[in-house]
Amino acid sequence: MKPISGSNNIPVRRKELPKTDCVMDASEPFNPLPCHRYLSADCFNKTWTLLEKPGRTAADDEQMLLLAMASLWHWTQRPDCKTRELSVGYWMISRVYAALGQVDNAASYAGKCLMLSKDEEPFYLAYAHEGSARAARLAGNGEAVTRHLAEARRLAPLVTEGDDRAQLEADLRTIA
């Protein structure tokens, strides 16, 4: 999965965030929706930056988790938040917990992602299995790793966007 823009298109690579109307002006009532739109994407992208940062510190790790949680929370405040957005948020939190070595939390959020992704497009379901495989690898559950990787690999050819499929396959190789 990749960093996102503030639009409804979730899996895209570091695009410029939209200009935000997230300013307070005493002449008009405050509208938090543009802020949620901006911050849901911005927190997600900052989480990615920290995930990819070599030599993360303990403070970086804490910020990374807080950003992943904040991204999901801001999504839940948006009227356009659907199952797909929730599944991506849970996947990201699982990925962060896996990076932090927190097996139970990684597995819990991967399970939530998988549950929500069952009726989604192959890209999202494949990434749900990727997250479950990553959590299972961390837990030392080889059978579950094999099962989830096999399902993600089965779904990969059904991902029609070439860049998304290539990213998925690259992420799967980091688990195997």
C-alpha cells in the first residue's frame, strides 16, 4: 500500500495534499470536514515516512503509532468513510504494530482489516492477507503465513493497476 492524497483514491504514491480550508475565521462557523480530509491523508503519509525511516528512534516509533491511529480517527470523522477506508486504516495500524514487534496488536488490527476487506476489490483483500501474513510471521505461525501469502499471491494478478500490483508483490516478498 502507498501513501495517499486527500481525495477518495486511497492507494496512490505521495501526491501533493490538497489545499485545506482548515482555518478558523471568526466571520464564519468552523467547518472541521476539510481538516479531517487533509489530516486523514497527511497523518497516513507521515506514518509511511516514519515506517521507511532508517534508524527510527523510540520517539519516532511512538509518533508513527500515534499518526496511524490519528489517520484512522480522522477518516472516521469523514462522511465519505466507508468499509474500504476503515480497512486501509486498520491495515496501516497493523503494519505499524508489526514494525514495532507487537504481535498481538498487529494480529488484532490485521484481523479487523481482513474482516472489512472480504467484499472489497482484489487490491484491498490482497493487502488484508499481506497484513495477516506479516502478523503471523511475527508470531511464528508458519501455517498462517503460508495460507495468507498464498491467498494474497492468488489475488495479485487480479489487481489491474500495474503499479499497485508491483507494490503488492514487493511487499509480499518482504514477508516470504
